[in-house]
Amino acid sequence: MDQMTRRFVTSTPAFRALLSRPALVALALLLLNDHVLKHEFPSLLSDKLSDFAGLFFAPYVLLTIALVVLRPRERSAIDALSWFMYGAVALVFTALKGSPDVNHAVVGAVTRVLP
């Protein structure tokens, strides 16, 4: 990575969020669990590890997208976006896991868009 790219990545809140230690640990746990643990040690624990890691990593991805699109400058706006993304992911996850109708509708919509 050249110096200009490194400066851009480290100075942009979006990339700092996505490349933060908690986000990278959550991504590593998600990949390890989905590609190794679920196949070698299938259990309720390996299923829940994916949920936990996904719930932790997804807001970072959404926050990165929001920060790139909206480009907020104030720390309070960035903090508000962070809280909003965590809340939105928790709400969607709860709806998908808690309601078969919501799950079926979302899976159907995604299947139509991404066959």
C-alpha cells in the first residue's frame, strides 16, 4: 500500500471503523466459524457464533457505507450513525429470527433480486 493510499485509509472514519480491531476480530470469527467450526464441530454453539459475529460485524459494514455516502464531519453525527446501525441490525435480526413470515418475505425478496 503506497503512502497516499495509507493516509487516505487511516484518515477516513469509514475505513477506520471497518479496519478496527473489533471489526476484524468479528470478521475472522465469522469466517473461521462458517468455514471450519460448523463443518468440523456442528453444534448449537457454532450456529450462535455466526449470529454473534455477524451481529457485531454487520453494523461496521453499514457504518462504512453510510460514512462514505453521507460524509459527516462532526463526531456526534458519526456516533449517532454508529448507534443507529447497531440498532437497525439488531432490529432486522430480531425480526428475521423471531417471525417466520418476515423471514420468508425477506428471503423471497433477496432470491428474486439475487437468483
